[in-house]
Amino acid sequence: MQFFGSIFGFIIVIVALGIAGDIIKRWMKSKERNIPDEMLKGYDARLKKLEERMSNLETIVLEHERDRKFSSL
């Protein structure tokens, strides 16, 4: 009977650790949501710059691929 008691206790510990981990993860996510508006505006500006750069890089790659296709003809 001692064997089953130790396994049962081990299972309870594992389940408790899983629940505690989930609670901590949710708490950390809720803290992330409390970002000041000034930071959000800064992130928005950085995101727009990165999107513009990505668009430029896509254009360069597409032009390079097009030129490579025509040069192989």
C-alpha cells in the first residue's frame, strides 16, 4: 500500500506543479498587457519602419529574380 501512496503523491505533485506553472504564465501575460501608451506608440512606429524595410527588401528580391530569369534566356 505504501507503493501506491507514493505514486499517488508523486502524481499530485506533478499536477500541482503544472497548475502552478500555468497560473504563473497567465500572470506574466497579464503584466505584459499593462504597457504604457507611450511605449505602444514607439513600438507602432518601429513596426511601420520594419514593414517598410521588409517591403523594400521584397521588391529588391523580386527584381533580382526577374533579372536572373531574363538573363538566363
